[in-house]
Amino acid sequence: METLTNEFKKNPNAEYLNLEFCQITNLSNLLPSIERFRRLKELSLYGNRLTSLPNDLSGLETLESLDISNNIFSNIGDIIQPLKTLPNLRSLTVNLRNKEEEKLIISELPFLETLNAINLTTTTKRNNPTNNRPKPQQQAPTKEYKDGSIFKQEDLESVAVLYDVIRELFKKRNPDLDAKLAEEFDEHVRNIMIDLGEKLKVHRDDIDETTNHLLKAKFALYEICFAKIIEYTSLDDTRVSTILEGIHDCYALLFKEYPMLVNRLVSKTSNTSVKNAPTRGQESDELEKLRKAHEDAKKTWEEEKKELMEQISYLTEENQRCLNVLLRHSKDGQQRLEMANEGTVPDKENESPKGHRRGITQTKTIRTQHITNQNINTPIGTTNLRTLTLGQLHDVVEEIYSSKTKFDEKYFEGKLPRETMEQHMYTFLNQKYGLKNLIVEWATAIINGLRKYAAEDNDVAVFGKILKNECDEEFRFVQAQVKNTITELLKMHLKGKYPLKHATEIKDMLNSKISSSILEEEAIDIVRYMYNKDDAAYIIERLQPNLGYAKGPADTLKRGVKEDPNGEKFRIEYALFQKVILDFQMRSHDLFLRNFLSYFKGVDRENRGILDEENFRELIEILNHAGYDLDADTLLRKLDPHNFDVITFSSCISLFAAEQVSSDSNMSILQKISLESN
């Protein structure tokens, strides 16, 4: 984190470190930088998006005070063990939802002296000096006040979600503004929270003033959203921005005048009551009516509160249950599929003819790389929340690919372990949406979309295999290159057929064919140019059921007719033609990786697509028993140079495809493994 680096350069002996509102989601990556402050005593992580703490915080040897309030920990019990590793922790600030959580913290961390601004040593140890587990009578009101008003993390997140939508609008117009917009939002929130904290320190015991300042702070949070949407609309239509600005000013004026009106009404009521003082009997009747009305209102409020609390509790449990089911299914999908398919007979139509296991060899070589052998055909949870179209699924997959590429570059520069595609999907969704229910909704929609469209779309099928850690991530680049090659060969065919046409005309013809259909002869020429005789014959045979005739490229094909009565030439839809070739690439690569995948699964017992050092050494030992002479230490230095104990399936494929079996052989380790028993 750049902030930490700059802070360390300025003051390496700092005793206090402020990391409030930095949108931190994972403290593990920042921990080495924080541990560099050898005299650090106080650390504030207030207002971030932490869901957990690193298991080992013992490197913060001098830390005495820690503020982790207003984060999104799902279970307070999950952070207790990490907090135990802090050797000198004396003061802790954390949001607690009930007395049970308070008691749990005090019981498990008996050496705390201060919890949420309450001095534990004076409130309990004085009364029970033999008890090493102090239990204060009440929790410090860090964010909950006497009238029940609460300033929650969700208040900040609701503003952040709206602001992120506005940022996306600006980003489409000018991507360079995104960093500035993010910085402005952080600064806006930080200033409001600092101002609110100072005012509440003064008026904490005044219920009316506390509520007043809380409402004003919440109103102020949304001001930046108003300002930016007005700024955005002014770029297209100043009339719209003027209307929005007028609406905003009216609402702001109403919000400002309403407290003044309430004060006047209270004052008027007070004066009227003095002027028209009732008799003792009248006063008694009025008081009885007020008392009864108050009791009825209180009873109604208590019932509504109880009902709402039950709903919140149910929804919280349901949300956590859905997230756990989703994670379990996404990780164990492979195991369930193998159990479901046990004893089934392979579809002979989907098998390549004898001799096609060697992958794809071509007159002009397109090298196949490393893919897997399993379709997404196992349902992973059911959801009615969101259904993606094929186009929407493509867009999401491309976003994840793009994000993964950027993350891999950052991880390489930062010497961090590589994530699997499955891990990064959740990282991507967490960064984009932040809220658990949105993460669950989108992850479920993506996985169900993969199940729905994998059979009809090769890009979806490839992403599904990568997501299930059964295909190396680099294979998607191979498929992209195949698509480009098909397009270039079709363009060359048209140039050869129409040598006198201008480049613009050739381009228009090419685009027309890509969006509709191509002639049978064009398809056959492309296939024969790309592949050897046996492979080309197999692919052409697969094309036959999709041939039809039409009067022109844009007309609907009529399939299933062996002869065209009007003498029109046979055609095939370009998308189908491309899919047949991509599917052939994928099946060939399935066969290429089949043996290695079997070895890898044998040691990846948790089906995570990740091996630790022990698992990897076991894999090398198995390969050496099979006749290989591989040095585990040498390979480990290349795969895990920084000793993170994280080795992904894709990393193994990349290394084994590059490493030769021996110095006097041009065959890679992966090639030799693929030839076993073939």
C-alpha cells in the first residue's frame, strides 16, 4: 500500500498508524508493511471492509491499542484467535452486537485492560481481584446511542454503492477520472466522520443533539452523490443538471428548516400548555389518556421491533447459509460430477477418431496448450435472484479475465502468490459489490449461467473448466488466437477470390460473412489449411450436419436438404463453424491434459486447484516412480520462489510445458506425460 510506504519513509518510528476508511478488504497483504513499524503502539483500522483478520499477528510485538470497529466481521468468534497472538494488546475497540459477544471477548482475552473505552481493571477486578476474566456491566457505546440511533457500516456502504454506479458512468466517458473520484469520496467520508466524532464527544449524553448530528452526517454523506450526478448530467444536458440542482436545493432547504419548525412547535406547545393550564381533574384525565396512548404505542413498537429483529436474524442466517452452500458447491462441483457420472457411457459422437489424441498439428501450426475434460453440467445451487443472458455472461467473464490479468501483474510485482480463477472470481465480486448478498447473487448467477450455456458456447465452456481448476488459464489465449486465425484465413480467401476489389470492400464482405454464414468451400479451405489430413477430415465430417443452403449470406439457412433445387451453394453459419473448430481444440486439449490432470487430482485432495509444498513433492515422487527423473527442489524454486506454499494448477501446467524431460531431449515434461498409455 502506497500510504504505508510513504508513512514509513516519513516516520519509521511512528507509534500511531491511522488506516481509517482505506477500503481494506484483506489485512494479510498489508501485514508485512505494518510490521516494519517496530515501535507501533496504536493501530486504527476503523471503517474498512475487513471480514477476517490474519491468523498470526504476533509480528506486531509492540502494539497495545487496536481499533477494528465498523468493519464487516460476520462472526466475532473468528477474530478472537488472531487477537490472542498479539503479545501486548491492552486496549481493543470493536463493534459488539450483544452481551454474549462482550462476555466472549472478555473471557478469551483476559489481559485486556480496556474494551470499547471501558476500563476493565477498575470496573470488575476491584470487585473480584481473584478473577482473571473481567466482565464489565455494559459495553461502551461506540456507535449506538441512548435513543437507539446507530451509525452502521451499512450506512457507508449504501452511499458507496450509489457512488460506484456514478463512478462507472464517469469511467465510460473518461477512465482517467476514476482514481480522482475514488480519492474525493474517501476524503469526503473521512471529513464527515471526523467531524461527527468530535461533535458526539461533546453531546454524547444529549439524546436530541446526538440524533441531530447523526442525521446531519447521514445527509451529508449523500451530498457527494448529488454533486457528482449533477456534474455528470451537465456534460450532456445543462437543463437536466439545472433541474437536479434545483431539486437538491429544495430538499436541502427542507432538511435545514424542519428542525427549526419542530423547535417552534415545541415552544408553542409549551406556551399554550402554560396559558391554558387545566384543572386538577382535567389534568388527571389527560395524563391517563397520554399514559394509555404511550403504553399502546410502546407495546406496538416492541412488537414491531421483535418482528423486525426476527426477520433480520433469519435473513442473516439465510445469507450465511447461501454463501456457505455456494462456496461448498463451487469447490466440490468436480467431486459431485464424478459421482453423478460414475458408470455412464461416453457419447461416441463426442469422441475424436482414433489418432486425434496428439492434439492439433497443422500445415500452419496453431499450438494447442492445456485444457480440461469436463463440462459444466452439475447444478451449483438454485437461485431466483438473477438470471444472466449469454451476452451478459460473456461481459462478466471478460471483466473477470481482465481483472485477473491485472491482479496477476500486481501479484508478480509484489512477489505474492497467484490466485486461482475461482478465488479471483470472489475477489472480483467482493471488490465490485462489497456486500455479501450481492456477491452471493452474482456468483450464483455466473455459476448457473455456466451450467446453462456451456454446451452451446465454447467461451463459456472454457471459462467453466478454468473456474473448476481443470484447465490452465492460458488456454483462453489459445482459443482467442484460433478465432483470429480463422478470421485472417477467411480474409485471405476473399482476397484471393476477388483480387481486384478494394480493401474496404473486402472488409465489408468479411464482416457480412462473420455476422451470417460462409460458403461450404470457404469453410473446407480454412480447415484444410489449418489442420493435417486426418484432423481436417474429422472436422469436415462434424460440419456436415450444419450445412444448408440460402440465396445469400444474410438469408436463413435451410438444413437437412441434400440437394438445393435452385442450384444455390451450401453454406454454414459462421458462429457454428467457429464453434466446431473451437470444440475440436478443446477436446484435443482435454486428451492432452488427461494424464496430468489425473496425477494432479490424486494429490489435490481438497479439489482447490492448489498444492502446498508437501502435496507438490508427493506429485513429483509419483511421477518419478512412473519413470521420470525430476528434481522437486529445482521445480519448487521456480514455482514458489518466495515460499508462500501456494502452487496453482495453472502454474504447474505452465512450468511442465516449458521444462524439458532432460537436457538431451526436446520433449517437455507435459508432452511426455500426455503420451503415457497412448
